[in-house]
Amino acid sequence: MRGKVGKVIFVGAGPGDPELITVKAKTALEEADVVVYAGSLVNEEIVNRWARKDAEKVNSANLTLEEITKIMVERAKEGKTVVRLKSGDFSIYGALMEEVWALKDAGIPYEFVPGITAALAAASVAGIELTLPKISQTVIITRGSARVEMEGSIKDYAPFVNRGASLVIYTGVHIIEKVVRELKEGGVSDDTPAIVVYKATWPDQKVVRCKVGELVQRVKEEKIFKDAVIIVGKVADPDAYKDLVRSSVYDPGHAHSFRPKKKNVDT
């Protein structure tokens, strides 16, 4: 008689700090028989601290998709619970769907436990918000690429920076000259605020604040070649709008379902 089939749980490992995983993620790691993680991106301290000591731990950094899914499918068919630990949140550049399709084809159940993506961690570390009331209501997440073909480019999305969008660029510091060139070709000026956050929430994190025209020089000065997020737009310099913006949600002159409009409020 065929034994009970296990399952695969896709878990977002967050940006790096072992304490920045969810309670549900911690529980999944504590209960997993097998943990498959990308050691090139995921902080191994997360695995060492939260995974079961007797769990099988597989570093997938040097494995292909086929090798990774073979391990997950085989272990699940043995009735084991497998955690597939992905950096940040698997919904953002997580190479998720090809692994999900392999599990579907093999009839393996799977679940999802989200994590904190690098864009949000970078904003937190920098002490800014990606949506600034009345200034920026749109966030565009994109990436730089030297060789991988993809639809759309930084140049295509750069014009929206001049229309109030915040642009968050992954995998761009290793080709920073190309990133800056495409930003400028898209109409972004040299004096547009920018922030580069290296290894957000890791002990050796760095935050570099500058203008677009200074990005190439500053990134090279700081020797940042990977593991960084670039934030471009007005939100990168929020102090420029101090006393000029206010959220309508907490404005006494703005009514909503939880608070009626207040009259004669002293300002």
C-alpha cells in the first residue's frame, strides 16, 4: 500500500535578519524534515537557528531547477515535510512558478508562507516610506539585467518617476552604469534623489544616500557590487516635503467610516 505523501512549504526567509521571519515561518522550519535553501541568498543563520537539528539541510545554490525539484518531490513522496526556503518573499524574483509547476505535475501538495521582500526592508532600514502622501502613490519594482532577456526595461519605467512613482531596482549595482544610463534615457534628471541599501537588516548593511547623477561614483566608492536595492524618486528624500504633506486618513478635516469630520479644530 502506498504511504502518505508529504508536502512542500514555500517559506519567505525575509531580507536576512533571522528574527525577521514570521511566526508561521519559524513553525514550519521547526517542524520540517527537510530544508532546501539557497545559501547564496538566504542567511544560513536562519536555518541554523530555527530548523530542526536532525532535519536534512540542502543548500541549493549550486543546483539546477531539475535537481532542486527532484529532491523536493522525492522527499515529499517519502512522506516528509519539505521547506523550500527562499530569500525575501518568493513572489518577488523568487523563481517560484517553475518549482510549483513541477510539484503540480508530480501530485505533491504545497503551501505558502510569505516573507519580507528586500524593497520593504530597504525602505525600513533607510527610514523612509515608499508611498509618501500626496507625493508618491505608486511603487514600481523592477530589476537590472546584463544578459537575461526580459520584457520591459528600466528605461521604460523611468518616466513614471517624474509622475510621482517610486522606482525600486533589484540586481542593479553590478551594472550601475547601465542602470543610470537607462534612468536618464527615460527622463530622470541627475538631481533626482536616490538611495542604495546594501544587505538590508544584515550586520554589515550599508545605506548610501545621493542623487542619480552621483550613483555610479558612490556605489563604486562603497564597493557595492551585489545584494543591494536602489530606490529612486522623491520618496528617497522625504525631508524635502516636511510640513508640506499630510495623510488624509489622520486629517481632522477628512471624514471616513471610523471617524466623522471634526469641526472647529485648532491647527
